[in-house]
Amino acid sequence: PPEAYDPADKQWRLDRLPIVPGTWQLAPRSKARGQLAVIRKLIKQATSVVHAGDPDREGQLLVQEVIEHLKYRGPVQRLLISDLNRPAVSRALASLRPNAEFQPLFQAAQARSRADWLYGINLTRAWTLTGRQAGHDGVLSVGRVQTPVLGLIVRRDNSIRDFKPHPFYPLWVDLQVAQGQLRAWWAPKAHQPLDEQRRLIDRTP
């Protein structure tokens, strides 16, 4: 949380924005402290470590953050498994690569993570405090993913609310041809009375 960087940021104030950490810090969640302690004990005994996170940038980030948080300085190999059948796992174990090769992937995920933090913390506080000035009570949460998704849901909900049913008229003709019966559909033109789905809405010839 922001107050971990500066206690003054525990209180939400517009004049404290934007909040930009000078040095980024990681702290384990309370529920994960026990498991992290187990990993810490084991990693102290290790002469090498195999990074077996998911083979994508988020998998690279999650495991490497733990390795770096525990200040492990020994060799780290990267295991890439995309299929859990035995032959695929055996091939992956025989093809370990230096984890350093995946540093750009880690940095990309880290940049995304930090950008999400900056975006969410600063805009949530800015919107919430501005909303309070306008009489809105509560937190206005903002996120890089959640806010666009919420926008899509609201627009869809509004379109359902504002929907007005109207009749439309599909036109087709069944033709008998040498190979059997054929159904031909009328193809409308742009100048004709159509709705947004390009369906005929006027029966007038």
C-alpha cells in the first residue's frame, strides 16, 4: 500500500497525488507468509534453483519476484512446460535454459505490474476524492482492466434497457433446381429501410 512508502499517504488527499514510489518494495501477503518461510528455508540449502513458473510473462514475474525477494544469488535455470504429459515434461527437463535469458520477459511483466499499481492507486484516489466533493459517498475504484470492462457492461446494460422491439421482415424464396431445392435469401442494399442488423423493417413495396 502507498503508506508503506510514506506514512503520510495513509490519508487520502488530492494534494498528495500522484504517488510515485522512489524505490519499489515487495511485501508478502499475510496468508502467504508461512509458505514463503518454507521457501526461504529451502532456498538457503539450495546450490541451484529451477524456475518452473508458467511459460508466459506473468509466470516469469511471479516466481522471479520470490527468488529476488529472498536474495538468492546462485544459478537459476528456467523450465518451460506447456504440456503436462510425461514425454513433454521429460523433454522440458532435458532442455533447461539460463533464467537470465528471460530477463526481458520479466521486465515487461514488472513494468505492467507497476503501471497497474500507479494507475489504480492514483486514479482511484483522484476519482474518489473528486466524487466526494460532488457528494458521492464511497470509493470509486479504477483499474486498467476493470474500468474498461465495467464500461462494456454498463453500455451493454444500457442498450438492453433502451431496446425497443420492432418487427422485421426476412425475405427468401424456395427454388426447385436440378439438384433439389434451393433457398435464396434477399440481399438488401444500403439505401433500403434497414435496422442496425441490416434487417428489413418496412413492408412497403
